[in-house]
Amino acid sequence: MGIFLNRGNEEFDSVIHSQIYVDKTDILHFFNEVINTEQRYVCVSRPRRFGKSITANTIAAYFEKGCDSRPLFQGRKISEYEIGIAI
């Protein structure tokens, strides 16, 4: 049985519509590669004010099971990979 984040995708949705959003969804491709390996425990450490919350919102929206986040990731870097959204 897996562990799921149940935060929804509202926060990520509001972030991607801001003028200063920088697409860093490439990190999701890394998560998809290591999710069933020994390296699945990933620490996202950054200095203050360097996007930890936005990264957490991106991860939560991507792996959210309670809502369809596919439209939010269309046209983003993660959509260039074959794996697509991991639902």
C-alpha cells in the first residue's frame, strides 16, 4: 500500500498562473525514475525563499489521487517525457 499526499492541486494551480512562475517540473521525472528504488527518499533542501513550498505543491499536485491534475501539467517540461502523469 502506498502513501499519498492529499493536498489537492489548488495551490499549484494558482502558482502556475502567476507572472513569475518558472517551470521546474523536470524534478518529477527524477521522482518517477527513483520511486520504486532505494533512492526514493528525496530531501528537497534549499535556502530560505528559494522555492521549497512551490516544489512541494508541484509534487503534491502531480501525485494527488483525489483530482485530475493532467491539464495543469500539459505544456510543462514533465509532459515531454513518455511516462506522463503518474496516476
